[in-house]
Amino acid sequence: MDRVVRTLEVCTVFIAIGTSGVVEPAASFVGQTKARTMYVGPEEPLNLASFDETFEGKAGELLPTLFDVAADQVAGKNVS
């Protein structure tokens, strides 16, 4: 658990995938980071307000696009 807390302190992007936002300690991870936070999953988690961005749908369909956009941003490409 110490490793998780240390990682949350230094990460720049936190993505929660398919969580209900109820089960601890994972549900509180989003509140322990200063990173840009995203939720990806089939329905709104109970801790929805804790996330900067949410993407509802099947993770297998959404994640490839999100990762492509993120890679383009890192590479400095103009992304809308």
C-alpha cells in the first residue's frame, strides 16, 4: 500500500477503469492524487464528482482512442 500512495503522489494522469467508486481503498485513490483524473467504464461511479473527466462506455472501445489522443499530446501534435 505504501507503494500505491507514493505512486499517487507523483503520477501525472490517474485513470480508473470500470470501478463502482465504492470499494475501498481503491475508491479513495482518486482523491489522493493531484494528477489529471479520468474515469472509464460502463456507468457512472458513485465518486463521479472526484474525477476531472469521465468517459462512459466499454473500456475496450474507449481506451485505444484515449491512449492515441494522449500519445499525440505528448508528441506535441495538435489535438482537438
